Amino acid sequence: MDGLSNIETSLADDARPESSERFSAIETPMAEETQPEEKKSPPWLRFLLDVLETVLLAVVLFLVINALTARVRVDGFSMRPTLEDGEYVLVNRLAYRFGEYARGDVVVFRFPIDPSQDFIKRIIGLPGDVVSIADGVVSVNGQPLSEDYIAAAPLYSGQWVVPEGHLFVLGDNRNDSSDSHSWGMVPVENVIGKAVLVYWPFTNIMLIDHLDLIKGTP
């Protein structure tokens, strides 16, 4: 009996490792076969997606920049010596959505008589102001302006009351400018924005400074 028991034990011991090895030998290849193969995108498809992403980003940036700013070309000499013919100016479209109009600001606006044209001039009178020009001096509400930025003193004269919702604008080249002294006021809804920077040509790059025409007043 002891001999038989020893034989059975030996057989059992021999069977267990063999069974385990066979199970592993069968399972491992099956697991490998069930793993999905990774599909690689063709190079042309990856290139096309990169191009589309770049174009989309460029379009978004273009729309955002256009919503915030405008670029205009100065045509003519009405703003000499501040701005020269052919210069390109960057315009802040949001300047008056979050801020107030101020005398001395240079603004770009749609010409009231022909809105298809854009003009660039300097704000002289705000709503409610009385603007008068006499003997080569511009006055606002009886206070003469100190204007060392103009090309020459105006040779014309007159008086204007600026109505609500409008601006009185003049070119810095007073005697060679089509502006409020000849055709009237600018409705504020025609204003595109505030001119802030000359960006072309590179040799003329400069910030367009705001001028306090009347100290201590808006």
C-alpha cells in the first residue's frame, strides 16, 4: 500500500506542473492575438489636419483683431504736421465704449455726408460746447486753445454750438482741411475709434499723443 501511495503521489506531482505549463502555453498566444493593432494616420492626413488647425487659428485671430482695432491710411495733408499723407494708423475701436470722448483726441469716423468715406481729425468741441474761431485763435467756451501742434493759424472765423450726441472736429492743417468748420458736426455713432499709433512706414512709427487742449476740463 505504501508503494502504491508513493506512486500516486509521484504521479500527482508530475501532473500538476505539466498542466500549469500547458495552460500557460495555450493562454499566452491567445492573449496576444486579442490585442487590437494600433492604426497610424497616413502622413498626408496629419499634414492636412495641421494646415486646417493653422488656418482656423489665423481666422480666429483675424476676427478678434478686427473687432478690437482698425487700420486706416491717411489720405491727404489735412492733419499735418501730426500725420502725413500715406501713413498707416492703428485705431482703437473700444476706446469710447469704455471711456469718454476728450478734446484733443484724434479720431477716425465715417464722413457724415458720405459714410462710405473715413476721415481722421482732432476733437475740438464736445456736446454742449461753444466753439469760436476769430483772429486765428480757436476758443472753446470762451477759453482760447494753445495749439502749438497745428500747421498754421486758421484764416477763417465763425461760431458753432455743438449739439448733444455730436462732436466738433478740425484738421491740424487748419487751412487745408475739410472738417466741422465747413460741413458741420460728427454724430458720435459715426466714430470708428481713437487713433493711437502710426505703424507704417517703419521710419515714422510713433504713438499719437492725447493733448489736453483746456487744462482742468474734460
